[in-house]
Amino acid sequence: MIPHETGRVRSGEVSIFYRRLGKAGGSPLLIVHGLQYFSWDWLEVAQALGAAREVMCMDMRGFGDSDWSAQKDYSVPSMAQDIVNLLDHAGWERALLAGHSMGGRSTTCAAAKHPARIAGLALVDYTPDNAPAGTKRTTEIVGNTPDSFPSLEAARTYLGPKKSLERYEHYLKNLSVKRDPYFRDQFRKVLAGGERPKLGVDMWQLIGELRCPILSVRGARSDMYAAETAQKMKGANPRLQVAEVDAGHDIAGENPGALVEVLKKWIPEA
């Protein structure tokens, strides 16, 4: 286990869990995970980047060790406000944000609505337009996730055999994924023939509103971020640049070293 501190901060109706490491120096960094991940998955990247700055990895509401929303409020604006509240709690007046996949939504919204607080935004294998293959894979895996698994090994086999058993010791509680079933049930409705839920916000518009430097990191073998979408991302905001890493969708898990190097070269110190 990579040494780090943990803590919690109140954000509206929920308590948000975070992991904190690194040392004061350059602009601090907050990392936000994706739908099938949580803060633990980002510790290796956080440790590498923490040599020059403070880094926090948060569990989004409904995920990991953060509270589930009793109101089922998992809207993009509410999750973005969780980010801002965590920045306040940390005493970070201005910080860098990195959001992977679903985490790209809340980080983009936070950066767009609070421009004075954000020094730069890295979107890791996230675009508002998910590619069909990745959408199908995610829908089936998440939508068919059982209430609990018979063993850690069974969970590992189903959810991601490339990850360690130690990871699943943290990712599961009583052999159940530490994620509000609300998210799984949304995908089950799609599998049953229903429509995908509407976000309620225009993510392309929010990307266009960003006033900070933006790095879009694409996994070269990603089934979520299509190669042709890179040009659309560049066209959405002149501040945005695209970099590719030899990995699939789970860039931090598959090639953390290359991701760290890309982020180090990009990180603005304004």
C-alpha cells in the first residue's frame, strides 16, 4: 500500500472520502475517478506526481468510501460542487484537476463554473461522445454486476482480472462493489430496452466554456474514446491539446508511467 492520509469532508447531504499525499510545491492536484474505479486506483499516479506537489484522490458521491446520496442526486453540477467543497476543505485556492472517464464530467463542470479556482484540467480518456464498443461493454458489465460475489477471486475475474486482489479488498465491502446500486440499475434499464438517462447538461458546451489549459489524454487502444473524436475535442476549445498513451480505457491501471510523463510535461504552473 502506498502511504497516504485519508479524510472526509461534508458536501451537502453527503460525506466525501479522500486520500491525500505528496508535499507542498507546485500547483496541487485533485484526481477524480471513473464509473468502475475509485480513489485507490489512482494512488500510483498520485505518488509519482506527489514528488512536486500535494495530490488528493477523491471518491465521488455514491462510490468507494463516500456516502451514497439519499436523494439519488448524482447530477453533474452536484458532483462538481463536491469537488469545489473538497478544494475549500484542503485550503487550495487554485488547483489542477484530473478526471478519468465519468470523472471528466464533474471536473469539466467544476472548471467551467469556477474558473478562478482551476489552474488546468486533464481529461483522461474522457469525451462527451463515448464510442459504441466501449458503451456496450460498460453497459453489460455494470448492468449485470451481481449484488455480491461469492469470493474476491470471482469479483476479480468478472470486473478486471488484470487488477490485484488487494485492489478488490478495498473495492468491495461484504463482497459487494462499493458503489450505489443506482448506477447499475440505470444500465439495467438500458439492457431491458430503455433509453439512456439524460445528463441534463451539455458537456460539449461546458468544454467550450473552459478558460484554463486543457489536456485530453486518449488511450491509443481505448474503446471509449474513438480516434476521430480527438479532432472534435480540439475543435471544442482552442486551449485543448490531445496526447495519446499506449493503453486502453484504464490508462492509470495499464500504463501509469507513461501517463505520469504526459501529465508532467503538460502541467501548467500558472
